[in-house]
Amino acid sequence: MTMMHLMAMTELLLACSMSAYFNSWCASASVNHFHCHLIDELPPVTEFPLVNGPIVKGVRCMQPLGFPGFCYVFDSSQLGVVDEVVRAMQADNQPHNILITPRRSKIYIFPKPLQRPERSFELYPETVGGPELIGSFTVYRQEDYEALTPETAMELCRINTAPLPSRMLRVGGKIGVDDGALHHAVTHNKLKSVPSSRSVDFFPGVVALRA
């Protein structure tokens, strides 16, 4: 995916009702090429309302409220930032999927883990790529179909996405707060349990003397 590809796709979709999704290498594309599909629909992920997300390269992006994984949404007028984000993921060999919606285009970026989670294949026999992250799951056996639930789909989206490279989320360039690291610390670390209460025969901080 290059800036030229981004410009071509957004211009194409301005005049039609189709959407497009892109699979990078190791994100359902078996080789490193421009792996893009046109689909004649607004996929299910677009039904989530968009809310303010983190600051990416100095620009406030949006996020789909209710989507369980990491997803960064930009307006088509922010192609310069999108291009920088894509090039950063390419530099880090981070797999990623992209959705571009029609007319007043929105660009959904789904960064993926550097390594595919083993649990993903326990839940779903196929690779989780662009179709799955935007809401379309395909199975070929009845038992796999019966095992696929909304909860399974939500977990697959959660474990098959990851934050952007942290340098993209750093406020103010090289100096500032790493928004990605902060978000991860707040949402993923387990808090230590608070000790239970207990009775003592002295006031804290005061030495108890025998009468």
C-alpha cells in the first residue's frame, strides 16, 4: 500500500457505493503485493458509532465504539497521516488490514500483532484478516459454523489486533507522552488487590505501651 494506492482507492470510491478492504503481507495476503478487494456493501464494523480516539502524528483520530480490538479511523482528507502510519507499520513489518468506505470516505486501520496468536486457530480455522475484522466470517464445515458465536467473533477481533507503533502515538514528536503505552498500561495491566481490613490494638503510627 502506497500513497498512490490510497489516493486511487479514495477517488474511486467517491463515485460509487462500494467499499474496499486491503490485506497486507501476513494479514491474509500470502505475498507482499497490493491485495485489495472491492465489496458492494458497508460492512458491519461501520455500524459502530465513531468516537474520539488517540492522537496519531498530532492528529486526533476516531475509533468505532464497541469494537473490541484496536482500530484507528481517519477521514479521507487525512491521507498524509494515513500514509505515514502505513509506512511505519511497513518499516516494523507489522501486518495490518485497511477498510475504505465510499463517498465521504473513512479509512479504518487495523494493526495486527507481530505474531499470530495461537488461540486464534482454536477459535476459528481460518486466518483472521480484512473480511473478519470488518465483520464477515467464513467457514467450510458445519461444526465450525455451529462453534462460531458473537463472543468468539469479538475475541478474535481483540486478539488479532494490536496498537500502532508507539512512535506514531507519541504526542509532540520525539518528546512527550506515549499515548499508546499509556493506553496499554491503563487497559491491560492488572491492578494489585487491595489488602483486606484487619483490627489492631493500636493507632497506626503510634507505639503502643503496656499499662
